[in-house]
Amino acid sequence: MANLDSLKWALRQKVTATASSPSPKQTLSDAQYSAGFNILKRDSGPTTYQDFIIPQLSQLLSSFFNSRKHISALEIGPGPESVLGNLPGHLRRNVRRYAAFEPNGLYSTKLEKWLCSTSETGSPLPCLERPPDIHRNPFVLDSKIEDDGDEKFDVILFCHSMYGMKPKHKFIERALEMLVERPEGGMVVVFHRDGTLPLDGLICHRTASFPTGVTRVADDDEALDCFAPFVAGFVMQDVDVDKTIRVEWRKVCRALGRREDAHPDHLLFSSPNIMVAFTQSATTLPELTAQVPLAKGDKTVKNREARLHRPASIVRPTEVRHVQQCVRWALKHGVGLTVVGGGHSGQCLWPNVVSVDMDAFNQVHILTAEEDGGESGSLVVAEAGCKTGDIICKAMAAGLTVPLGARPSVGAGLWLQGGIGHLARLHGLACDAIVGAVIVSVDSGQALYVGCIPSQHRPVGAVRPENETDLLWAMNGAATNFGIVVSVTFKAYTAPTYSVRNWVIPLSDNFEAWLKLSEFDELAVKLPRNCSADAYLYWNADQLHLGVTMYESSTTRLTFETPTPTLVSDILGPEDNFKVVDSVSLFDTEMYMSGMHGGHGGGKTSSFKRCLFLKYIGLGNVVGILVAAVETRPSPLCYLHLLHGGGAVSDVAADATAFGCRDWDYACVITGVWPRDQDETETARAAVRWVYNVAGDLLPLSNGAYGADLGPDPRDAALATNAFGPNRPRLARLKHSLDPRNVLAYACPLPKAPMGPKLIILVTGESCAGKDYCADIWVSGFTTCAHRSLTAHVVSISDVAKQEYAAATGANLNRLYRDRAYKEQHRPALTAFFQDQVRQRPRLPEEHFLNVVHGAVDVDVLLITGMRDEAPVAGFSHLVPDSRLIEVHIKASEETRWFRRGYLSGDGDGDGDGGENQNNKDSKKGKSNLVPLDYCPSFIFHNDTTGNEAAKSFAEHYLLPFFHEDLQRLADMVRSVPDFPRPGIEFRHVLDISQQPGGLALCTSLLQTRFTGDWAKIEVVACCEAGGYVYASALAARVGVPMALIREAGKLPPPTVSVVKYPSHISSTDSREKRIEMDRNVVPKGASVMVVDDVLATGETLCAVLQLLKEAGVGAEDVSVMVVAEFPVHCGRELLRRRGFGRVNVQSLLVFGGA
């Protein structure tokens, strides 16, 4: 599938080749340009806009817009609609002044009409303080906004590429001059289709890519006659010549376009898109190069992706202070950095970003056990510019080795993120051998050392940080995200000798492939740890082949028996060759280097790879995917490499190091290969697509993905989610604390940092109950709160579904947002579409929820409407463990809802916005047809009364108190204890509240006042030992009701009633079931009971207590629960619902992330 750049070149070449003599060209008329642009936007626009441009722009501008309420914006080449006018409503409302350069007369007229709309839907920029200023001419280097001399803007947006603007960096520099100069400054944002965007040393603030963009063009002459001239950029002046050229252009389009079964009547062209954002710091590169040496000449890197990137500059520090200066410069100007080690990472060079080349740090130091004082054994200190081959050579000269990877040219990036070599089964991964590191902090620029660093290798001025435990943990598997590593200290091992045996087995069909892979799987499991067996699946000579290489290491034998071990020969037969090598020669024995396709070494080929971890390869579905992958390879040279794991790799607990994927027997490296002279062609692009497709097929069957290859490419997102096993939450917190300004933004993606304290309110209810109206009132209540300065926004989660529906069906998205009748017309189809999407993507509701939350990270209160999931607090609270998630369910009578549905119109998701001027009636006669809920929402609000006073009163009594200072005082009393009860756990000592002066009294008071029920109806306070006793006894005394004590079985005298209590994985080291009991007669049947506990985590204790009460004759509808602290990450509420206790009202005073 050719991209639009390739198509443009081919179209222009066709003109040169066809015309017998030079024929004058003619620029496109407005109508011709519009026709071509409309095809481009219509057939690729929805996906590009909804999946890339709007989400990226919303995320980029969210905090920027929230920090200033009056935004002035300039758009360059917006077309018929403003891009900013498609942002979420809370962002659009901040735009108070708008200007645009749109030279296409047809578009400028449509743009002005759209922005000045007086229709029911209103203007997309509803808060403009004056009419939009539309300039019907192109943006040029001396462009000015003639408006009282005021030409400064907060945001300048190049909307649809910079074609025709040369040199491009000059146009961006001109835009930078037009930004506001107040302390906050402004931002220039560029969206550009196809290819790279070389900008001559300008430094970007942020960049993002959309490599999967596709343009679909109808395969008919009329569409192609509009599309081809638009891509080429001209038509022929001579009518007859133009007709001839158009015929040839159709042929070119049909030859280069790809056809797919899903779109048989269309031609597909690759249309990648990039976003680059700049601030006034874009021109500060000279400040850095005055302090740090530049790399000489062009930097040669191994990785094909990185070779295509054009960094702003490559600096080559020669001293630690140079690295510190790079970091301090990046922090000062709010920009990112990349780091070059071995050059194998696709992210070591990144467009318009400064790369720090560590090549000068190339020393290897060997410290034998005697030199190190015998305390740590032999050590190898390797600087970050060293390659694997350098370290092995130097270590072997001393009779030592380090368990590094299998390629001699790889650098520090691999060791720091894993490192899978032939000693992994015996000694573990490369990152497991790291016992210390010297790092430059990307939070401060300070040189740090962690772990075991010999004193002579500590830089002058380096310090041991307070968070050393966390930082060293991160060095073992995820270091590239947390600092610029200067050197690492490895634990060394005695250098072994290796025997290497190879087999190449032709496979006649899929059954034989399954049989041989199953036998190989059984063999590999039985091998001793000093042996590893790698497998290769590849196609050669019109046949599928299985290649196997077995490595056996020994430190005691200098020679090996030539006969193959019986266990191996019975399955694989006699080997094709056998040799004995040392650690250095081992590099040359890799089958891909010399035994496949004539050898992949020598720089003749380029490759792209991604790696997943598999437990079993002999399973039918796994074998089927592996064989199908090789059969559908787009290039003859593509192959799959299965590296043997298990052994020492699996001995390490998943949370003991940052490398959390431990339970696997094979690392499946999916490798797309093509001749190097076909870089940047469709052959290369097809190989990359193949790699991602195979990875996507294997991912559901895998035990994780290898993070060392991954970067900010959105195609890596699903793999990155599976790259660190259970360690992702801890890594996210560390990223937030160790790299808070995201200097290392282009490393393997980590989850977004946990949000600060925030209240998320899910506003639910039946259609036309008034959800949007209530949400707007409550937002106003938060933002005008006299006691605290709070920010609040309303977002409809259904907007995401509407966007996807519009993209799939061609429905008008703006009308779905703003036109009630149109929206109601599409509601059945929209609902069916969403349900079908959920069937295909079961986690889609979670994805939509997180997208909405992540789009509002800088607000204190987020209100979400449009959610129709059952028990959403139970289902989603674990996704936002650092936030308090509550549900307010809006109810209204059938008469009220019928009135709103029939007579009202407005914005929102079709819920009916009852308001003070809408003559609502307090309908006691109206019967509700609401389906009874099978769970208990946090709150229920009855919205039948006229006006907004009831909604305002509800907010004051139930919502605003979540921000009361007493709750913060209580939270401050909960001490945080790191690495307890085991490393990696941040323990919250909730019982410590009772040991603080005034703590017990404050907590008891809040338990009483925050209860939303009626204390007069509570007959018993029940609690389970031991933590619950502390708070329950004080509360029972305060409210004057008796207690029901629940203890472990055997600790209370009979008669008792008892139930099983299942162990919690976080609070108990004893995995056996236990029983809890209470006095049989202490709680009357049908009594109203308040259960009090210190903590709600997994929910096992609370489930047992509720089951016990049920056995005693107390139903769920008669029980309320109050806990001091809740830890949503453990999904306690979801467990309650699964066990049948979803209708129990559960309230918590505090919410914490972590354990």
C-alpha cells in the first residue's frame, strides 16, 4: 500500500514521462481543491480526526486551556470547519477570540457561516467575544493580523499539513513570533500528513504519530479525477493534455492503491499523520550546544526506524557534567530527550528531539572478588556507551562473563530493560545481574548512584538518593524511563565454554509442524538449566522449516562429547553440525546470521521486530498462529525466533524487579526482514504490518510482551500494556515521581501517572431524568464554592461511542452531539452499534471510561454523564484507584420524563435537561417505569421538582462535603510505610489514626456524620476483629447502640453462628480457609445493622461478615457498611456484587491507591 507521498511522486513522474514536450501546469482552482480535499477528509478523515487529531489536541490543550479562561486562537488552513470547533465542549467554551487564514474562497465562506451559525445547535465556539476574523489569503512569512495592532495568540494551529510552505521551519518561527509573551506563553501545533517534517533544529515540546492512517478512494474515474490532481498539486493547462494525463493518473492510482475484501470498491493508500507542538523554547538549541559537544558527522544507528527519524540535534557528552547540562536544559525549557546507546532502539533518535549519544562512555572495568574486598564477588562496571561484545571480550580476558543478550552490537538499552541471552536459564536476565548504577536524575540533573558502586567509579558530586530502593528496583528492567544511565555494575560469573548443535527440519504440512513443535516443547522443558534450545520457524525453498540450535554451557569441561544426548536425538534426530566455542565466538553461531536465507548479517537487510512471551508452543491454537504467520509473510526473509526461557528467569518473583514478565518458556521474536535497498517502500511497510498483526494474534495467548522494543508508536500501546506484568502501577507512580516532567517521553510507554485526589461523579439515570441539567448545576456548585477553589467539568462518555458510530456509518457527528431529533432518530442503531462493539471488544466500556478520565487530569471534580453500565462504581473504581468514584442516580417520575422528552430540546445525550424555566411539576401521580436496580448507587436524587434549588441543596449536603478539611485531616493521619509487609508494597497504616492525638474522636465523628442513612433506624453495630473493633466500639458508644462482635471460630462461647472466611492475598500469609462467628442471639432477625471496618480492600472479610449476618436472618437490604479507608485497586466492591451483596450500601471516608 503506497503512501500519499509515494503517490504524489509517481503522479508527477507520469507527467514527465507522458508529455512529449514540456506542458505548462496550472494550480488547482478552489473548486478543484475542495473536491480533492473532500475525498481525502471524507474517506480518511473520520478515523484520522476521531482517533488522532481530536484526542491528541484535546489532551495537549486540556491543561493549557484550564490554566487560562480566555483563549485567543489562530488556525492556518482549517478548511470548511474549525478544528478547534470539534474539541470537547469545555475546551471550546474557553476560546474567546478566533482568527484564521483560509485561502480557499469556498472554504472560507463555509467556515465563517459555520462559526456564526444561528441554528439550534449554535456556534461550535459559543463564547467568542467578537466575530471570527477570517483572512481569505494564505499564511505567508510576513502575515499580519490587522486588528488594532493585536496579533498575539495563545494557540496557533497548522491544521492540515504544511504543503507549499518552504522552508517549513521559517513558517513555524513566524508563528512562534505571534504567540503571547506573558509568563505562560503560547503554543504552535502542527498536524502534517505523510513523511517526516524536517525543521532545521527546532525543538518540539511534544510530538505524536498516527502511522495507521489510511485514505480510501472510490475506484471510479470521477473520484480519481478529483483525487489525483489534489495529491499531485496541479492540473495541466492544456485541456487535451490534461485529459490524457488524467487517464494515466487513474492507472497510477490503481497500480499503487491496495484493495481489501472489506472495501472491494475502493483503493487504499497509507496516510500517516503526525502532530508536533512547539513553545517559545523551540529555538533554544544554541543554548545547549554552547555547553555540550555535538556528535561529529551523521550518527550511524542499527535500527531502521531510528534511521528514518531526523532529530533536532545529536549531542555527544564526554563527561558526566555534560549529561547533567542536557537534563537541566530540557527541564528549563520543558522538552524531552532521547538516549543513544547501541542504536538498536527505534526510539533512540526521534524527530525534532535532541538525542544524547553516550558513545564516549565506553569503558569496561573488571573488579575481581579480591579487588572488591570479597564482599560482592567479581564485578563488571560497564559504561553506558559500551556494546555487549565489548563487555564480553573484556570480561572473558579475566575468565568472567555477564549474562547479556545474544547480539554483540546491542547496548545499554537492552541490558536495562531485560536482556535475554543463552545464559538466561542458568543465571537470569541481563537486568537481573545489575547490582548498581550511576544515573543522572531527570527530575533535578543531579548525579546519583544506587546499589553496589565501587567508590572509584562514583562520579564526583554524585549522591546516594533517599529513594534508592525504588530506583534500583526500576534499574532492573525499566531503567530507560527513569534517568540517563552513565554506568552499570554487573555481578559477574565464571566464563563458560559452549557446545552448539544445529538442526534444520523441513516440515511437510501443518500437522507435522504441530507435531514437531509439540515434541520440541516437551524436550525444552526437560533440558537442564545449563542448556537452552532456540527454535526458528521460517520459509525456504518453497517449504516451511524448523531450525533448532541447542546451547550447552560448562565451566568445568573444556571439551564436550560429540554424540548428541539421547533425549535430544530421539526427537530431533542427528544434528547438522556441532562446534565448541567460547563466549566471544558464541555470537557468530546464531542461526539467523549464517544458517537462514543465506545469512542475515553483513548489513544486507533491514528488520523490524516485536517480542511476546509464551508459556507453551505445542498448543494447537499457538501452533496455528505461528505457522499461519510464516505462511503469510510479506517478504521471503521474515521469520519467527523462539528463545528458550524458564529456569532462573522464572525463579525471580514478578514484583522483585521492574521486569515483571517471568512466567514464560519462550520469547517469541516476530521478525520482519527485507532487503535494505527497499527501505521506505511498500515492502518495508508490509513487513512492519505483518509483525504487528502476528503480535496482535499472539497477544491474547501470551504471558506478556518485551518492553525493550516498544516506544510511543500507538501500535505499541497494546503490547506496552502487557510489558511489565503486575508492576505497572508501581512503575507509573515512580515515573510520576522520578520523571515528573516526562523528559524521557519516548521510552517504552508506561501507564499514565495516577491522578491526584479527585472526585469522579457518575451521573446516571433513565433518559430524560435530567442528568445533564443536574450535572451542570453541580459543576457550578463546585466552581463557585466559597470555601475552596475547585475546578470541575462535565463530560459525556457517550460522545466516544457517537464518534465511533459516526465514523462507521457516516452519520453527522455534530448533529449527533447537538440535534436532539437527529439523535433520537439514530438512538436504536447507535445502541445496537455499541453493543456489537462491546461483544467484539469486551473491555470497550473500560477504554471509554479511561479515555474520558485521562482527558480531564487537571480538574478536581469530573462529572460523567451518558454511562449506562450496571454498578459502575464496582466495575470501574479499580481503574482509578487514587480517585474517589461515586454514582448519583437521577430518578424522575414517568410523567416528568414524558414531559421533558416531548417538549424539551437541548444539548446533552438525550436525557432531557429539566430546568428552572421548564415548568417541571412535582409529580406524585406519575408512575415511574424505571427498572429496579440490582445494586445500591452511592446516592439517589429525585429530580421532579421545579427549578434548581433541590439540585443545589443536594450538592451542598452530599457532594461538597467530600472536600471538607476534616477528611483531609483524617487522611493526613494515615501513615505510609514503604516495602511492608513485603518489598514493593506501600502500606497505609489506617489503625495509626487511633494512635494520633484526637484521631479516634475525629474518625468516629466523621463515621457518624457522613452516613447517608438514618441512625435512628440502626439497631446494632457489627464489626470483625481486629481493626474494626477500634472504630466500631467508639462509634457504637457515640450513637448509643449495642455491638455485635465477630471473631475467629472458637473464640466465642456457644451458641454461635459461623461461616467460612476466605483468605485475602494481601492481608494474610496463611492460605487456608478460616471460619468467623458471632453470638447466635446478638442480632435479632430482620434488624437494621451497621457494619464498621477499618479497611475495604479485597472484600473477603466484608463478604464473610455479610454472609454471617445473612445466616443470622439479616438481609442485604437491612445492612449498611461504613469503612475508614478503601483501596479500590483490589476490586472489593466487585467481589461483593459477585457474591450477591451488590445492594448493600457501602461508604468509605478515605480512598487510597495501592495496598
